[in-house]
Amino acid sequence: MIRTLLVSIAALTIAAFTSPHGAKAREPEQRLEHASVNVRLSDGLNLAAYVTRPTGVSDALPALFLTQSVACRSIAPVAERMSRHEQLALAAGWALIRVERAGMGRSEGAGCDQLDYNTEVAHYREAFDQTIEHPWVDKTRVVIIGNSLGSTTAPLVAQDKPIIGVIVQGGGALSYFERMVYFDRQQLERSDTFSPSTIDEEMRRRMAFHREYLLAKKTPETIAHERPELAGVWQSLLGTDAAPHYGRPYAWHWQAAEQIWLASCAQLEVPTMVVYGEYEQFESRYGHRVIVDLVNRLRPGTGAWVEIPKAGHAMAIYPDRYAAYQWRDHRLDPDAFIQPVAKWLERVGAQ
């Protein structure tokens, strides 16, 4: 199931930012050029990175530094196809920095499926320091942008870095345990087999499972052995068919559960934008909203909130939340995301 969902998200993201339908036509002469960068890490690995900018530019540009979603897939530029973040960079007139995670594309390493959360953050932090030195980048004007669960790594990568802003979309700042409980509740409530009479009982089983799995750091096999009454919970969760879990090792999820993401957001002393789709399929509105509310409480006026009506996780537009959950009947309106974010970047970059 999760492989299908991840493919659906990727396909929708590509479609939403390459199709002319539902979007303002892009001028044909607008093009991007890409430069490859080698990142040498302190652990000895070499990671591939890419700096992208609009063609015809000679001066160094402010830049977006991307932290990816949980899915193990390449972020290398693709000819004749613009990603969401390439479109955003083009509209804003900024450069875009992307880093291939270990084991993906031309990056060295055992593989993204063996890459834990803390190591991923450490790799991003080292890559940030090296890639902002590229001549296409104005290193005094860099914004970190986190996508999906990359929204949780973005504020961690940002700590003590010379940045002027942070953008998060598709991920919140609740604990990972709370995130998973909400995700499960939403999965059950939107299921075709939804049963109001049994949902509370099933949620109690799932919360008990997550306490053992995420907080006690036990494998599903150990939990099944020690807690027979929780048999079958692991198999019922979304994401467990992409072994081990969303295609990432157990350690990734255990380490994510250790993070205090709200505290890392509290330490951001730069303008922060939070983008939320009304029909978001994975993360809660509150989990997003708590970031901007906290930032504005600590530093009034520095938090910006954009809620895109009827948008799902990949920013496609749906007739209702149930259609969104089934990934059907969407339409495309990339500018609903691009325009407000580009305007915010223009303001932040000019400060």
C-alpha cells in the first residue's frame, strides 16, 4: 500500500508542476541550468549534490536548500521536467540546492534504506556548509525548505546555520508518537471498512503498539512475541509493506521518536513559513499550526501561515477530503503553492 501511495505522491507532484492544466502557462524561454557538486563528508562518504538556477544569470543568487521527504528516491534533475521546488526557485528567481542521500543516485553509502534519522540530519548539515560555497549561491541569503517528513529535519539542519528563513510543508512539530497516532486514526476513519463501533478499540491497540515500537524501541517481531494481544497491528499499519517501514530502517523511526521538534522550531531566530493543504492526507493541521503559533509567540510577526484550500499532501486539489485520501479526482493548480511562497521569499530575501 505505501509503495502505491509514495508513487502516487511522486506522480502527482510531477504532474502538478509540469502540466499546463489548472496552472498558468510558463514562458517557453524560462529554463534552468544545473551544476553538480561533490560533498565530502567527515565519515568518508561522498554525496552528490546539485545547484540549479535560471539560465542567463551570472550573479550569485539567494538559494533554497531542500530537505527531502522520508521516501527513498533520487532528487537528481530530470531533463524536460521541473519538480515543485524547481518551479518555485524559477518563479522566485532563486537557486535551488539538493543533496542526494547516501546510497541514492551518485551518492556513496549502503543505501537510503539503511540510513538512520540522525545520520541523515548530520549529512545535510555538512552538505549545507559545502554547497552554499558554490559560486552560483549567495551564501548570505539561504532559506531551508523541508518537504513532508523533511519538514522535521529542516529546523534541525537549520540550527546555528547562516540562514535567513525556514519553510516547512507537509510535516508538523508534534512528537513522532503523536504523529503516528493521528495518522492511524485518520487511516481508520477514512477507510472503506470504517466501523465507528470498533475504531476506539483498534486505536488502543495501535497506541499500545507504538509505545512498544517507537518509545521502547522494540522490533515488531519482539512485540509480537512479548505482547500476543497486539498480533496483526504491524501488518495493518500503512507503510509496513515498504520494508522495514516506509522503506527506512527501524532506527530511523526510533530516532525520529526521540526528537523534540517543537523545541528546535523555538530556536529558529529567522522568519518561518508553514504551508498546509486543507486535505492533507498524513499530517494534522494542528501539527503544522503549532509551529507558526509558537514562532509568533516568541518572535511576533516572524511566522507566516499559508493554508491552501482543498490541497493534499502533494499540493494537488481535490473535491473533498475522502477523494484526497483515495488519491482520485484531483485537479492541478501549482500556482496555489508557488505564488504565496515566492512572494514570501521575495520579502525575506530583501530584508
